[in-house]
Amino acid sequence: MISIDNAELFKRHPHIQSQIHAKKLDKLIGYRIAKIEVKLLQKYKAYYKEAGETNRKTYFEGTQTWFGLHPQVLQTPYNDIYEALSSLKDQQISRVVDIGSAYGRVGLITKNIFPKASFIGFEIVKKRADEANRVFGKYNLINCEVVNKNILSDDFILPEADVYFIYDFSDREDIKKAIMLICKRMKSKKFFLFARGDSVESILKKKINFILSKTRYLPDSLIRIYEFRSDSFNC
Ligand SMILES: C[S@@+](CC[C@H](N)C(=O)[O-])C[C@H]1O[C@@H](n2cnc3c(N)ncnc32)[C@H](O)[C@@H]1O
């Protein structure tokens, strides 16, 4: 079994493409992602199929779960997450939250860089959440979990955190709602927002007063980092 606290594990290598690196690392870690995604696709209609197409399968109800998307596109490569979280090494990070966390990659890297911090991912697909927690258990990662929860449900409460991660997890309307949750509930605390994806970026630009937020650029990463003070919001 590999050691999750090995600093070399998640680093970018100049000659290995990040998705290929991620695929190899998934295997080394012991994830069963491909098998699970195939099973999900046997049960549900793929996201790219037209609603009217004759197929007895139905879409997963209530949100976009990306069944049929390649697993290495569904999740952010380890290299990118590692670089984004490493850039906060000098900060006091005690909790990281991933909104739509799939198999919990962000959790593994949180524990690698900030062993004392806790990680909470929220994931609507139970089989993905279960697999994340199986892997966290395998490596004895304490305070690291993926909760099987719809973040758009009325009873969802976004926990306080020092870092929120959001990658285009669903359609535009759902992402807007998630960003409003961050806006409304976290007005009093400084935090970092890791954003990935065109929808997330364009919604953020409309919703948030960018003059008051600080942006950190990482040259090779898919993730953009925003730093918010309590007065950054203009929701
Ligand atoms: C694009 S993946 C991103 C995974 C992870 N954040 C990463 O970057 O590696 C988005 C995940 O969000 C989940 N999701 C979609 N809608 C959701 C909702 N309403 N509540 C919780 N999870 C949701 C999907 O099932 C999918 O696994």
C-alpha cells in the first residue's frame, strides 16, 4: 500500500500529462472508479443522450451527475489540486470543503498537505461517496469524509471552511444556487475559493465584487484561486 503523506505522489511531472498521471495514481491508490462508473451508466441515461432518445434508462433525477463522462474528465487531476492547495501552505487551513466532490480526490490531497485539517466533500451519487469513504478508511484518514447529500436541498447547510472547492458540478442554475450559498452564509469569514470551469467562472464574475477579492494565478493549473474577505461580497 502506498503512503498518502508522500509529498512526491501528487506533484506534476514535466513529461507526464496530468490525466494520465491521475489514472495511474487512481490505480495505485486502489480506487474502483471505472467499474463503478460502468455500473452507473448501465442504470442511468448518459448525460449526452437526448431526452427523447428511445432508451429505457432515465436521467438521474434533480441534478447533473455526468454519467458517461470519462472519469478523468469528471474529476480534477491530482496535480492541479496539489498545486492549488500547496500555494496555501503558509496559511492557517483547518477545513476544506468540496461542493460536488465525486470520489474525494481533494480530500486525499488535503490530508497530504494539511494533515491536521479536516475535509468534507458533498456528493449526490451514493456509490461515488461510498467509494471515497472506503478509500479514506483504507488509508486511515481521520476527519476526512464524503457526505452523500444533495447540496441543493432545502435542509443543506454549508459548513464553515477555509477553502471551498467548486468545479462545474451541474448545470448553470444549480451552480448559481451553490455560489449563493457561499455568498450568503459565509459573510463573516475570510476564505479561499478554488474555482474550475467556465460556468463557475462566469457566474462568479457576475455575482462577486472582484475588486475586493484577490486572485492567485497558478500558471499550469486548471484551478483559479480567489481570496475573499468578509466585505468581498456583492451578491
Ligand atoms: C465535475 S465533478 C467534480 C468532482 C471534484 N470536485 C473534482 O473536481 O475532482 C462534480 C460532482 O458533483 C456531483 N453533484 C452534482 N450535483 C450535485 C448536487 N446537487 N449535490 C451534490 N453533488 C452533486 C456530481 O455527481 C459529480 O460527482
